[in-house]
Amino acid sequence: MLEIQLDDGGVGGYPGDDYCSGSVMSERVSGLANSIYREFERLIRCYDEEVVKELMPLVVTVLENLDSVLTDNQEHEVELELLREDNEQLLTQYEREKALRKQAEEKFIEFEDALEQEKKELQVQVEHLEFQTRQLELKAKNYADQISRLEERESEMKKEYNALHQRHTEMIQTYVEHIERSKMQQVAGNSQNESGLSGRR
């Protein structure tokens, strides 16, 4: 209910408190109510209080409802303002997070590019090392083949040396035997010559 102050404290014997609970109206509705009640006073002075008797409760109810609506509207405006502030904060936070996400994505892309480049460089190094390994394996195989051939040649030369050594030993032994036989034959010849000379005497 609304507390409406009239100039003479009431309208034709109907004080404002009969229709109002004493709660304070908003300034806007209070001004409107005073204007309406002044118009009621004019009508009562010109005609009779019965003219506005039935209308006054309706006007009071309308004014109360209007005040309630205005109060709710003010509350809604306050809520709307708070929601706007929350929305601005959320928008600011969203933009900040969006910028951070974009920055993180850019860093991730840079990291991927760097990783891909490093991967390519490592692949090149691996291919180069594999090529060098194949070359070394080929050289090692060639060295092994050469060593095998040299070992075979060494074995053959040892066999040839052993054969030559054996032949040389045999030749020396034959030569020694020949010298021995020659000496024996010479000694025998000398003995025979000496015997012949003795017989002639």
C-alpha cells in the first residue's frame, strides 16, 4: 500500500491512510499520486465525493501496482547492470583466454615445425651414417677377402718353403753321401795302389 500525503490530509473525508499501508512510494509514483488526488479534490469540490468514492480504491491499487512494477523494474535494471558487468568480465576473460590459446597454438605450431625440421635433419644424419656404415662394411669385407687371400697365399708359400726345404735337405744329404762314397772310393783306390807297388818289389 502507498502513503500519499494530500494538502488537507484526505479527500472528502477519506484520508489517504485508509487506502495506504504507510509504505514509502517511489518519487515518480508519489508525484503522480499527488497529481491524481489533487484532481480528485477538484472533482469533489465541483461535484460530490460520491463521484470518486468507488474510483479511489482502484486508483490506489493501480498506483501501488505501478510502484511495485517500477520497484521490480529498478531491481531488474540493477540485475541487468550486474549481468552486463558479469558479461563484460566474462567477455574480457574470454578474449584473454582466446589470446592465450592463440599464443599457445602458435607456440605449438612453432614447436611442431622445429620438431619436424629436427626430424628431417636427424633423418639426413641417419641416412649419412647408414651410407658410411655400408661403405665401412664393404671395406671390411674387401679387407677380409684380402686377408683371406693373403692367408691362403701364406699357406701356399709355407708349403712351397717346406717342400723346398725338404728338397734342399735331401740334396744336401745326397751330396754328403756322395762325398762320403767318393772318399771311400778314393781311400780304397789308394789302398789298392799301395798293394800293387808292394808286390812288384
